[in-house]
Amino acid sequence: MDAISFFLVRYGDLHRRLVDDMLSGLSEAQVRGRPHPGVNTVAWLLWHAARIEDVGVNRFVADRSQVLDEAPARPSPVRIPVGTPVSLAKVALWIGISLLLPFSAPEAAPLSVRLPEGNVRGFLALRSLDGAAVAHGEFHQKPQGNLVDSRLVLNFKDGSLYDETATFSQEKVFRLEAYRLLQRGPSFPTMEVSFERKAGRYQARTQEKKGDEEKAASGELQMPDDLYNGMALILLKNLPPGAAATAQMAAFTPKPRLIKMQLSPEGEGSVLVGGDTKRVTRYLVKLEIGGLTGVIASLIGKKPPDLRYWFVTGDVPAFVRFEGAMFLNGPVWRLDLATVEWPKAKPGNQ
């Protein structure tokens, strides 16, 4: 391990204790409010610390520009280098506009249904980018009354399991009603997450990385209408040609936090199917942590991975490939449709 890697490991542990653990026990009002007149808010203290890190860490460790300067469309009514010295009024203005607005992610309109979902079953192969087989599995989808159960199961060669189920309704718009994720085994940090809109509650047990202590949490969860865990493939299939959309997903550490999910076409190409050329569209699903936590995540290498999906275009788009990491700082894997292999049979027995 080199000096920079060692620094980032120890720095990440420091942030987990000073930021994540501290914020997990505070309400938004407590984070924003002043405990006494003339005393800075918790939000300001964390923002100020993040600005110092942005200047110092990026200059001396990462040798790159500041995260603040790279933020797209960043509102800047007041330019404050790190927060001091400055009047309290300007501090409040800057934090309120630039950082705290995304603290509770704004809710967008749910995605309209263009192609209603029905019974689907497909077989899948998961490989590394060099083509080595990692896992096999299947995608299974079945309507149950007014709801649709959509399940992805991957069985890994090392015995690991990835099992994700999204239950949704589709009356004019898609609406996630319940979600469950189980990942365990040598390939993953352990994660067991479930939540339900009707009950308004969640349960989570997670590891930050393999070998770490497992942490558990449970409690109330308000699910916005544009919350779509486990539904990116369905959303992309329902986008009008050339259109983009914004939604949200819930991440658990183990307490939930809403993450912005941007879905947009990224490029076009072609594939061969039985010698025929088919046009494909590549979509980018970009996950973004808002507010102060997003700045810190970029600093210490905890930014969510970008995900990519490929669809054969047409009146009914067809999924053909996924590429991306399936957990934070995980390897990039490639998920393709699997072909059926027939066992060798004796003549006359086929």
C-alpha cells in the first residue's frame, strides 16, 4: 500500500465516525438550527470542514481541481473560499442555496407508462470485462393482481448470491411499492435491505466493505413517487426516443439516503443478430449524492458508479447488455443475455 492509499483508508474511517455517525442521529432541523445565538450550525461546520478538505486534499493528495469548481451549474451568489472570515448572513445564503437544498432530494414527476410490463423470463450471464464467467442467473417478471413482481437472481461461481426484487404498479405511471435486496458471499459486502410503501418502513443490514462489521438499522421511510430502486431497466425501456429522465433511488449505509438518478441516451451503435444488423442505443444511468455528503463522497472516493445499458431500438426496445459495478467500489461486470445450451444426446433421442 502506498502513502496515498494509506491516507485515503484512514481518512475514510475518520469521515465515517465524524460525519456519517454524527449525522445519523440528528434530524434535519437539528442539522440546520443554531443551538445558541452566535454559534454556527452543524451544517456550516461540516461544510466548512469539507471546503478545507476540498482545497487541501485535492491540492496535496489528488493533485486535481476542487470539487466545488467542477460542480455543474453551481449557483454562486456569493464566492466564499472556505467560509471564514465572512458575515453570518453570507454564510447562511451560501449554504442555503449551494449545499443544503439537495439535503432532502427534490421529488420529480414519476415516469409515464408507454409499454406496460407483463410476463417475462430471461436467462443471463455475468462476466468480467475480459470475458471470464462470473455468474449465471435469470430475470423473472410476473403480474400479481394490480402489481408486478420483477426479480433478478444471479448465482456466482464462488457461491455468492445477488437477489433483487422490485414490486411496482403501472397505472398510467410507474410506482415502486416494495423492494428487497439480498447480496452475500465472497463477491460482495453483505447487504440485506427491504422497504415497503404501504408500511412506510425499512430494514437494512449492511457492510461498507467485505470484512467490516455489519451494521443494522430500521425505521420510517417516506418513499417519494419517483423512487425506483431495481427499476432502471424498465424506466429506460419506457423513455421516448432521445429523451432523458431524472428519478431517485434509496441507498443504505445502513440508514437510507436518497440519491439522484439521471437516465439519458449516451450513444448509438449496432449489433449482429443472425447476420442481420440491429441498431442499439447505449444509455447512461448516473447516480449522484447531493449536498455536503456528495462533496465528501467525491473527496474520499465513495462516489456511486456510473451504469450503462444497451437496448436494441424499435417500437419495443429490447435489453441486450448491462455494464457497471453492482456495489460501491466494486469491479465492473458485464451482464448479457445467455444462450441455451443443449446437452449432447445420442442419435435418435433428440
